[in-house]
Amino acid sequence: MITWDLWKKGFDAWEDATAKYAELWLRSPMTLVPAGSLFTAMMKTKAARDKAVASLWSAVGIPTRHDQERSLHALNQIQSRLADLEDKLAEMHAAKHAEAAKQ
């Protein structure tokens, strides 16, 4: 048990010192400015790549993700309208049978 306590105290001291150093380093403009620039460059590269891939797929005639999402949205709208019409038709059918049953 003494060995565990000694190891735990040593680890806690190491973790505290490391955390203070890492926090100081990560808040430094010398770290943040290049990291931000790198992130910006990566995002611009990704956007250009995505645009090029979409153009390639369009040129080949294969629908892009955006095309598929637009088609899926239209299909979902059609399904919703069809379900509403089926419900209205069922209500009208039930009302007609209820009226016929009264006579």
C-alpha cells in the first residue's frame, strides 16, 4: 500500500506540473497563430478538394451527396403528402360508411 501511495503522489505531482506547462504553452500566441493558420489552410484545401470531387462526379454523371440529399428530401415530402392523403381518404371512407349505417 505504501508503494501505491508513493507512486500516486509522484504521478499527481508530475500531472500538475505537466498540466501547468501544457496550459501555458497552448495559450501562447506562438502556438495559437501557426496552429490557426494551419487549420485555415487545411479547411481551404478540404473545400477545394470537395469541390473538385463534386465536379468530377457530376462530369461522370454520378449524383453527388448534395444531389442525393435533395432527392431524398423530395422523396420524404412526397411520402408525407401521400400519408396525409391516405389518412384523409380513410376518414372520408369511414364517414361515408357511418352515414350509410345511419340510413
